[in-house]
Amino acid sequence: MRSPGNGAQESAMPAPAIISRERRPTVAKGIRESTAHSKADTFDVQSFLKFAAGARRLVDFQKNEIIFASGDPAGNVLYIEKGMVRLSVTSDRGKTVVVTVLDAGNFFGLWCLAGQIRRAATATAMAPTTVRVIPKEQMFRLLRAEPAFSEYFISFLLKRNIQIGQKVVDLLFDPSEKRLIRTLLFLAQFGVKSGDDVTLARVPQELLAEMIGSTRTHVNGFMTKLKRLGFVEYNGGLLKIHRTPLMSLL
């Protein structure tokens, strides 16, 4: 991971006044009391982490900057405060596959909690991104000491496992065209909604190919077909997805 000295910045630099206010015991106590009995689906994890000892370090990354690379030491859990992160793996033959794309509110780099010493994947910022860095041992302490956070985190892990399991099923049984449709619908959640349509920055076809385990040539041909039939539109740097018609193809 890039250190703040290499271009990343910690939150204490741009907003020292906010950090100092967050450290007042009366405020922290109020946050703790308000979340102690929350259910996992209503737990305000972002507010909780702002006040959690040892979890206040924020690091900024520019678009396309590598947050950590495969083979790097795995000693921290990371939480996305804002932005988007792509997790990818590369085979010995040089083929890259995107495992998932994550937006704000997601944890990643989790396998260090299971004893992983080196990162197995590469995490790349897909937009200007801020991540909260939580040392592994501090994460263990928070999970042991805070039942509400522990409940939330278990729920988060189960949902993530369901998503990964579904992707494995898709890769095993769905043709590449259907995988592309699912990927476009997945990416639609990150765009600007207008009724049934979603507009987002045009996604590179190389990225789509990596996400579905196919080739750019194949993606280009199918995207051209989807555009001709009116399921998607792309001009210049924008991609518009017509969600309901596209879902009818599944």
C-alpha cells in the first residue's frame, strides 16, 4: 500500500479540526450508546469507525492507483469511505480476471484475518478513493469488544460470500453473453439513475472482458449488438443502461 509520504494523504492533514472534535469523550460515548444495541442492517459502521481507536487513519488514492498489489504484505483490513475499488487476480500465464468491484461502505483485504500473510489479489482505485486503514490486531480487538460491530461484520461477510458464490455459478454455467448482461446490471448500481435508465462513465471493454472472463473482441461484438437493439447507449465517455429491458434477456 502506498504510504502518505508517497502521495497518499491522511485525514488529519486536510481536516484536523474535525478529527479533534471526533475525539471528545462525550461524543464518542454517545455514538457508542446509540449503536450498542443496533441490528446488523441498521448499524452505522462509518460513524462507529470514525471513533474507534486505531481505525482513524485515512489514505487517499487517485484513479488507477494501486492500493495494494498481489504479493504485498497483508497486515491491514481496509474500509472504503468514498470511491470505487477493483479487486483482480492474474494467472501465471498473465491473464487477469476482475473478482469484484466495490464501492463506499465495503471492507476489503479481509483474508489477513484468516492468517493470509501476502495479498492474493490486487486492489486498484477506479476513481478518486479514500480508504480507512485498520490494522489486523485492532480489527480483532474491535470485533471482540463491540458486539454490535461484530454482528454487522458477520452479516457483511455472509452477504459477500453469497455474492462470490453466485459469481462462481455464473462463470460455470452461464454463457459469456449472459455474464456480460449481469455485469452491466451490477455496474448500473454505481451510476446516476433517471427513471429506469442509469448513466455512468463508459466502462473500458478491457475491464468488462476481465470481469466476465472473456476477450475484448467478444465483448466489443456483443456490446455493439446490445447497442443496435436499444438495450444500451454509449457515445463519447458515457454509457447508458436501460435496466428493465436488459434484465429481460436473463
